[in-house]
Amino acid sequence: MTSAEAFSGEPVTPTGGGGLVRLRLDVSYDGTNFSGWAKQPGRRTVQGTLEDALTKQPPGAEPPRSVVVAGRTDAGVHATGQVVHLDVPALAGESRSGRLPVDADGIPDLGRMLHRWNRYLPADVRVLGARVAPRGFDARFSAIRRHYRYSVSDAPWGVDPLHRFDTLAWGRELSVERLNEASAELLGLHDFAAFCKQREGGTTVRELQQFSWRRTGEHLIEATVSADAFCHSMVRSLVGALLLVGDGRRPPGWPVRLLGDRVRDSAVAPAHGLTLTGVDYPPDDQLAARADQTRAVRSPIETP
């Protein structure tokens, strides 16, 4: 396989011995001071920051091709369970030209790489783990579901200062019972056009697999949202609509009526309360098939 073929988006088979090896990285970041995941000219982004660190591992390494992310996040959105993949050359030893360090079998020395990446990365981005990806793995297309958490404070005085960057200050008392009643009606496979920013040629049909709320403290409420994938602004739009139900300004049946009308007519919750907490993948022997299936129906990558 040539380098051009390897970076075309198709899964790469770990080869070693001078070929290409696909790595899976598990990444965490505080999105407060980033303009989202995707690289943008003149802006600080998670992707740009991560790829910059990769060029310094070891110093002088060839610039990497773009890393592929499981779920692209908007400005201000955080992640504790983000997943990315990248393809790297595997050579015997560590060349003076700056190739990645490898072991005797030509497989990247992940311990050394992890240490170096985190040394070069700023404090608001960490690579939590790195491993050689199984055959057919694609961080985006092989995923079967994504998990998000949205944190809200309904204290009349706002939010604890220590959580001001990851928790929304709502200021109105919320009913968990009303929130869960309304959320349950949205579960399943639906067209979520009413809760997505439309993109030309993109589908808004998604399977919402979990949408539940629980009180985690006297004034703290947490929403857990899981789906096979999310269209643009879907999680924040769902949360924005449900909060109006939770504080009594809208009836519990209002969000499902919006869903049926397919007309975007709800508030979008602020980004800073949202965190990507995990991405699920099928067993290794099903990764390639899942990637092929997803490619057949997905539009260009979308944000929650």
C-alpha cells in the first residue's frame, strides 16, 4: 500500500517493517480556550495543537497527515473520552531524519511516544493512551455510538466557581421527573431535523439510544446522551429544549412535537456544559464492516 492510498481514509493494516501502522489515541481536553476540534487558520484548535505536538515526536519529525477524530466538537466543548487515529511509518530503529521510535519488530514504542506527546502538549490537552489499532479500525467510521454528558446547576446563585467552565448556570429550579418524562419520548430512530443545523446533502436521521437526567448534588443535574452519531448541534439543541421543560416553561410533550414538525425552533444550550465522555466500537473482527456500513450513509463529519 502506498502512502497516498493509506491516507485516503481507508483503514490501514498494521504492517511494521517499514510500512504504515495505524495508531489509536485516547484524548482528553478542556475546550474552554479552543475554537473547537477542527483546524482553522489563525485559531487555536484541538486538532492543530495535537498535530503540532506530533511533529515534535521526536523533534524534527515529518509533519503528520491529519488525524481522524471520532466526534468533532465545537468551540468550548470538552472531552474526556475522545478517540483519534493516525497512520505513521514504522522503521527499524529511530532514524536521524526524525521518524517515530520503534521496537525491534518495527512497531512504534508507544510508551516513549506517549511521554513525549504529553511533554509537548499544553496542559489543556492530554493523550491518555496510545496503542496499535486492530485491523480495519477507523476512529470515526468504525464507531457504533458516542456518549456525552451535559452538566447544569439550578442553584439560584449560579454555579460553583470551580465548575464555571464545565457546568451551565441555569438559575431556575429544574424537575428531574419532567426532564426524564420528556426525554423518553425522543428515544429511538428519528429524523432530528428540528434539533440539528442543516447541512446540504447531510442526513439528520439518527438513533437516540439514551437521554436521561439525574441529580448528582443539591443543585447539580447531569444529562447523559448517547446515539449512533450526532448531527450538528444536536446534543445542545436537545438539552436546550429540555431545560425549558424542566423549569416548567414548556410542557413535557413539547420536544416530541418539535421532533414531529421537523422545524428548528428550540434554544441551543451553551457549549461549555457539554463533554464527550466516550466512544464505543464493535469487536475487532467487525470494525472494517462497520466502517464500510457507516461510510455508505454518513455525510461529512458533524458536530454535536
